[in-house]
Amino acid sequence: MEIFKKLRGMRDILPEEIERWKKIENVFIEVSELFGFKEIRIPILENKYLFERGIGSNTDVVMKEMYEFKDKKGREIALRPEATASVVRAYIENQIYNKEKITRFYYYGPMFRYDRPQKGRYRQFYQFGIEILGGKHPFFDGESVQILDIAFKRLNIENFIFLINSLGCKNCKGKYIEEIKKYFLANINVLCEECKIRTEKNPLRVLDCKNNSCRAILNKIPSILDFLCIECKVHFENFVNFLERFDINYKINPKLVRGLDYYTKTVFEVVPEKEDIAIAGGGRYDNLVKEIGGPDIPAVGFAVGIDRIVPLIKEKENKNNEIIYFISLGERAKIKGFEIMKKLVEERIKVEMDYEDRSLKEYLKIANKTGKRWCIILGDNEIDRGIIILKDMKEGFQEEIKEEEMIEKIKERIK
Ligand code: AMP
């Protein structure tokens, strides 16, 4: 018979790993909520053209990596490759800008990109992200970075750096693109086939190319920071001053452009110092709301790749030691045991029972193997005497507890 395997680039996240995932998710949710963010949940499926318009039709994400299909009515659908375009779509569709000046959203969930799978790169991956809509002040950019910095430090991830840059507004970006187009045309023979096309269609994307010969000529490329207008320059300076003032570890990288077309002014990426794979990325996107049909509203945000944070969290938590293993010996004990188990659950005490008939020895072996600290043992003898036995597997100690004192005593022991 065929044995089904997961699709390439997809992963099963098993319970022993889930605790680390939840810890990371909770830290990001908590820190964002402390800064006044509210959760938004957007659909996984969207109109494909939302991403074409939002992210850019000449980006790798849209051209090569999008999971697309036609639904039964022939509508062109895509699995979201990222969430910013969807959040902005929801912001416009629900006219949130009429309700408040500044909107702070966070989201969490799976994203899909048909990329070549490798370490830290999956086809289904999870992003936590924030979006601040409505503010153009550089402190909004600073706040985004600050949230990441606080969250990473709370997770005991210490050695990381923010790579930062500015892409300027439409004008500065436009002038820069003209300039690098000339530069690439002068070096066209060195560029890979794809970058020859990029030079025509979207020269900024050449800066993301991983090809060695393309990278070699990037060393002498003009810096975008020399093309910023006064307003964009001041914005960037204020952003940098914010990072200085709040002790954020950063480095300016004038070649950082990020793979999505919607960025303007500030862009940033977080990279652990010993690795060259980004764990988070973000920036300002002042034209996106207008671009996809809304009013002229500036915005900034980031997305963290949770799959890439999990391996950086060292400790493995064993949640099994919090679950009481209920051993009921015989049919009578199963009924009485279930009654007690229900009471424990009502008191929010975690407990599990295996209803198969096994010997006490075998049950204890299982408890040991699965890392349980506490067992309750109940047989005919205990029922007749109105007691249960609570066994501490770690200290190798057990005691008899009267049924009516059970809840109180168990709570005391396991806390
Ligand atoms: P982006 O949406 O491209 O700006 O990426 C933001 C963050 O999401 C990156 O810094 C990564 O941490 C994470 N990320 C992006 N693509 C993938 C992927 N294919 N697999 C795992 N994580 C990813």
C-alpha cells in the first residue's frame, strides 16, 4: 500500500517542539500587546492579483514562488506568500482609517512560497508580524525595531544585529533605479540571464541575486543613501538616532533592498551574528495602501520567521511532567478513576488515563518512559478504603490521600 509522505518543503511540528513554538508566539504577542497592538486574522487565500499589485509582479515571490490555482468558478486564487498585502486589503475593505488615526495590528500564521527548500527555508513557514498604519514619523519605524529587540532579548537570543537602509520615497527610489540601470547595462555581460531581464524590468531586484558574478559587480554599485532627498535623509537620520538612543545593535547596509517591491524609506533585517540567514525583516511601505485602492496612508511593519527562531531557543521544556498519570487497576477502578479524573479536570489539574488493562509494573514503566513526574494509583483496595495513592516518580516517594482531601493535597504537592 502507498505510504503517504508530507509534501516537499512542508513540516510536521510534533509536541516536543511545540512548547518552544508557543513560547516564541506568546512572547511576540505579549510584547506587541504591551505596545497597544491588536490581533487581526486574515484569510490564507486571496485574489492572486492582490499580491501581484502589492508585492510587485516582477519579484521572485510573485513570479516564481506563489502557489496559485483557479477555483471552481475560474477565479484566480493564491495562497498568501506573506501577510502585509492582506492586512492592507482588510484595512481598506473595512475602512479602518475612518475609525482611527493610527492602527496597530499584529498577525500570526502560515505563509506559502514555492521556493527551493533548504535549512531554514520551507514552503509552508510561519510568520508573526506587525503593521502600523497611519503614521509617517520615524519613531513608528523605531517602535517596530524596538518590539523585535525586546522580544528577541526576552527569548534569550542575544547575538543579533539589525541591518538597516533607506530606499527613499518614490522620487529618490526612481532616480536610484535609473542610475543602477545604467550601471547594470554597462556591465550586462557579467550578469546572469535572469538579471539581464531584471535590469530591464526591475533593476532593484538585481541586488537580491545570489549569483556570484552578479554579486561581484555589486561591490562598486552606487549607494542609494547618496540619492535620498532632504526629507528622506532626515527621516533616516532620525531613525538612526532612535536606534542609538535606545541601544539597538545596528549596522547600515546600503545594499539592503528586501525582496518585495512595496518598501519605501526605512528597511531592516535581523541577522544572528554567527549566521547569514535573516530571522526577521521589515520596513516602511508608504505607497502600498494607495497602490491597492485605499487612501494615501503611510505605514511600517515587520515579519519574523518563527521557523528560524525555534532552533535558536535552547531549552526543551518537558510538559509531560505537569500531567498526572492516572493508573486505574481493574474495571471498578476505571469508573471510579474517571469520576476522580473529571473532578481534577474541573479544578484545572492536567491528568491522563490509559484505559487498556495493564499491570501496575507496566503502567509505572510507561510513566517513567514518558517523563511523568506524578502518578495516581487506584485499585479495589484503595476504593474500599476511600483513598488514592499519589506517587512522586522523581523523589521515589508515595503517600495515601483521603479522597475528600485529594484536590487540596494534590494541588499543594504538584505546584
Ligand atoms: P519576508 O516576508 O520575505 O520579508 O521575510 C520575513 C522573514 O520571514 C524572514 O526574515 C524569514 O525569517 C522568514 N521567511 C521568509 N521566507 C521563509 C521561508 N521560505 N522559510 C522560512 N522562513 C521564511
